[in-house]
Amino acid sequence: PPEYSESNMVRRDNKQAHIPSRLAISAAVATALLTGYGGRKAYAACTAGAVGTYTCSSATNATQSLTGTPLTVTTDSSFSIDTTTTTGNAFTLSSEDGLTFTHDYTSTITGYETGIHAFNEGIGVLSITSTTGAVVGITEYGINAHNNDPSGTGLTIVTASVTGGKYGIFALNDGKGELSITSYDAVEGTDDSGIWAWNTHAKSTDLTINAIDVTGGAYAINAKNYGTGALSITLTGAVVGTNNNAIDATNYGTDLTIIAIDVTGGEDGINANNEGSGALS
């Protein structure tokens, strides 16, 4: 796509920290390493189960860098993460065979840069679910999710509140299948877009966004579907694009449908362009 900016797609190396299996250290040093000098757990909070499967427990201020083929990550009720003192992402997740992340508890996921940074570089679905706890990325993205391989089979995000210093939810599907975003609480991208969602592959299908309140410093919602299906946007709350269009939607598939009740843009409230074969509604 002509508007695609590589500067917005910086890939980060995902290297799991190697911790020696045997350490001879004093009890005092061990306590400091495990709890952190500020009382938070400083070492990795996510422990491996079966191959490519992790469960995250307790509180931590350390980036959780996890890889698997496939990768499955879940949290328990004791888990929380805040990397604002260590200047990293909260989660950096990478897979070449599908990636599933699930956080069904009320604790907040806070990253100094990005809350959840998730890349699927191969086959399978990329799925991120955080239905009750907020996700925050102070300087970059709340959620940054890329299905990067043409053999990938869809990208699904289901969230509560999401806030990012640049983008709230940034979702790129460069594979087959559907891109679907559902938010049950407010989404904000302070400097750029609240929700940025693109299907970029010719074998992509539908692009669907269901949200309540969405705010962006430029766009509230920037959605483009270069796939074969429909682009559908449904909004039940206030939608504000401070310096640009509140809703900017372009479709090259079939139908383009927008349902909204309260829309304010610095330029256009709704800018909708259907280059596809179906109806514009």
C-alpha cells in the first residue's frame, strides 16, 4: 500500500534470556534478584510448560520476551507487569506457527514502549485477548500485532481499555484470512491513531472493527482492506480524530459499511472510499 511506512513497522529481535541452571549466591542477593529492589519481581514471571507454552504469574517489571513454534501464553490471577522503570515492552512475543495470548484478569499490562508487541512470522492465527485488564504502552503502542507471512491465517484482537503513546491498537494482517478487532472499553492513540487496522494481502478476507469510544491524535480509526472481503466498522460511543479524519476507511474487496453515533474529526468526521465490488453504506 502506498501509505505503508516501514518506520512504523520496526521489528525487534526477540531473544529469550538465558538463565544458568545453577547459581551460587548469597541469600541476600538471591532475595534482591527475585523480588527487585523496589519490591517487584525482577526476573521473568512467565514459566515454560509444554514446548511453546508459558504461564505468567505474580508481579514483574521485566520485559517478557517469549518465542515458540507455535506460541501460547496465558496469565493467572496473580499476574501484573509494569516496565516503565526498565524502558522496555511489557510483552515481546514471536512465533513462526501461530501465536495465542490470553489475559482474562483485571490487572494492567503496562509497557514503557509497548504493552503487547506480537509478531507471527509463519502459518497459523495470531490471537490477542485481554478482556478485562487495560493494556498500556507509554511511548509507542498499546498493542502492536503483525501477521507477517502470506501463509498466516488471520489476526484477532479482543480487548478492554487500550492506550498507546502513538497508537492504541496497531494491527497488520499480511496473511490469508480475516482481521478482526473488538474492544469493550476506550481505545486511545495519543499521537497518531486509536485503531490502525490494515489487511494488506490479496488473499486477506474481511476486516471487521467493533468498538465503543476511540480517540486518536490524528485518526480515531484508520482502516484499509486490500483483501477480497468486506470492511465493516461499528462504533457505539464517541469517536474523535483530533487533527485528521475521525474515521478513514478504504476498501478494495466487497462492501464497506460504517455504523456510528457520535463522530468528530479535525478534518472529516467520516472519509469512506469503496473501490470494491459491493455497496458503500
